Amino acid sequence: MDKVASLREILEQDPKNAFARYGLAMEYAGRGETEAALAEFGQLVADHPDYTAGYFMAAQTLAKARRDAEAKQRLAEGMECARRTGNQHALREMQAMLEEFSEQ
């Protein structure tokens, strides 16, 4: 069974499983299935608004697809999440990515 099938099976039994949802989104992103990845990231942060990595990886997926305005919006949401949860490392990473957009 491939990773996508395994993760989908976990999510069928436990739809709110953040680890499986994040893993599925990352697997789709790695395969270049942008829309599927973004749908999973969207569900992840809807179910778990404090899952900071979900915002950051969604922003990276959007940036790779050259959807810069959407990527900036996800970064803004992720930075708010990082502030709310006290995740300074993630906040710095997202600020750096946002600054890269300004340099382009």
C-alpha cells in the first residue's frame, strides 16, 4: 500500500488526525499535486488552527505554484498562529519567506 492510501485509511478511521492529515498534504505536495495538497492543508488548519507547520507548508506549496498572493496570505495566517502559540522558530522562518517575496 502506498503512503497516500495508508494515510487516507488512517483519516477514514480518524478524520481529525493532524499527523496523518499533514502527512497526506506533504505527500501530495511532493508529488506535485498542488490542489490536493492545498485541500489537505486547508482541512488541517480548519481542524487544528494552531498547527503552525500547516500554514508554512501551504505557503511553500503556493509559492512553488507561483501563487504568491495566496502564499503571502497563508504566511500572514501562519505568523499569527506562531505568535499565538509562542513558536518563535516558525515565526522567524515565515518572516524570512515573506521578506523573500519583497526582494523579488
